[in-house]
Amino acid sequence: MAIDKIHDLQAFLAVAREQSFTKAAVKLGITPSALSHTIKTLEQRLGVRLLTRTTRNVAPTEAGERLMRSVGPHFDQIEIELTALGQLRDRPAGIVRITCTDDAIVTIFQPMLAGFLRQYPEVSVEIIVDYGFTNIVEQRIDAGVRLGESLSKDMIAVRIGPDWRFAVVGSPAYFELQSPPVTPQDLTNHVAVNIRLTTAGSIYAWEFEKDDRKLNVRVDGQLAFNNIMPVLQGAVDGIGLAYLPLALAAPYLKDGRLVEVLADWCPYFQGYHLFYPNKRQASPAFAALVEALRYRGV
């Protein structure tokens, strides 16, 4: 059916239901004279009178009543379906892809994901563990997670965690064989479970700071990984010391499986931020995840 015929039928239904050209014209956003012309054109095309006009009101004729009964429900159903589609568009749904390090998964994502996914059953979250500076635009990833100091200026950044520091930790069994270090220089006598950075291709140097004095120390060891979780496990197993986020080690420190040393030498870093292109059109699913992750300082 041609669009103009659909518009004519919508105009008729509006007048018949409102029983007023003036009210129907306001509802349709046109002038009463234009609406009257549309109805006359429709009646001429059909060859029957659809409306009876008096000085006080407008009422459908027998043909008009029949047309209302036959086509009215169809237009009502179309309106219902269009409204439903609009609600579906506005309701969070779809896949959100995030790249981050595995410690961010444990400390930032895991505490909130169960509740978030229950609240938004039509949203799927895909998290890619990555220690490199992935180009999220080229890889078609919605957002990434980095420390605040590592963010690009052309990205929108939303803080999703507090400032935090690293911790040097070892197991009680390890410290039965080695005296705890008192200064970073003492680490030359210790063994480390290290992490090799994807971006630099080298073993990560442990960073220390105290009284405006900064040190980077490379601690030797027989074992290295390219992500942090096995480093943590290596320390728990007594293989060597590890340098990792305090929040990640906290449960193990609390139950005694790990012991922290050199705490007064470990500096704080800007908290994790979720970053994404400033020109992207955020989907309801992505916007919902951002709000769920947003750090509110509590």
C-alpha cells in the first residue's frame, strides 16, 4: 500500500475516534483544513462517505464504522509493535567486549559481574585478558582498562577503582629459608617469580619509592609469566617473592598464606580507568556496564 493511502487512513481513524477535526488535527500535527481535504480525497477515492459532519460534531457513517472495525485494530497493533521495538532498543541488550589485565578481572570485575548480569539478562560481557596496549578501535573492542597514568588523551576515561599500590609478598615457607628484605637493595639476595611485559618484551622491574627516592630493581628468578595470576600462585607455592597489586594479594595476606615485606617502599598508582573512544555512540548495554563499574569513592 502506498504511503499516502496509509496516511489517509490514519487521518480518518483520528477524526472518527476524536469525533472532531480540530482535536484530530492537533493530534496529527496538521491544520484542520488540511485534514478536511485529506478526508474528502479519501472519500472520493473510495466512492463512499465515511463521516457525517454537523455544526457540532463529526460521526462515522455506516461505511465509516465498518472501516474503523476492519483497519483500526491493525493500526493499533502496528503502534503496539513499534512501541515494543522502541523499548527493546532502549533496554540494555547485546555483547560488550572489554580488554584488561587478569588482576583487574579479579579485583574490579568479579565483585560486580554476578549482580550486573542478573540485572541485565540480555547483556553478555566478553573480557579479553591483554597486557599489551591493544588498539581497541582496530580490534573492534568496546573499551579497555588501564591505570590512569597510561591513558591516551583522545579517549574518554571513567575511573573504576581507587588508587592502589603494589606489594612484595612471599610465603611463610619461603621466609623460613630466606631472611625478609629490609630495603629494596636486599632483593639481590632473593628469588623472584617475575612477569614479562608484552609491550616491552622484558622482565618487569619492581618500582620503589621512599622519601622522594625512587628505585627500579630487577630481581632474578627461575620462573616468569606473561600475566599476574600465576605469579601470585608461584609466590603462594613458595617458589619466590612476587611484586603484585596489594588488592590481589590481600586475601592471601589475611589468611596467612602470604607475608608482605617492604610495604613502606611501595608507591601508590592511579586507579584503574575504563577507556573508550570519545566519538563512539554508547549502546544501552555499554552505558549500563559503565555505570555499574564507575568508582564512587566508597
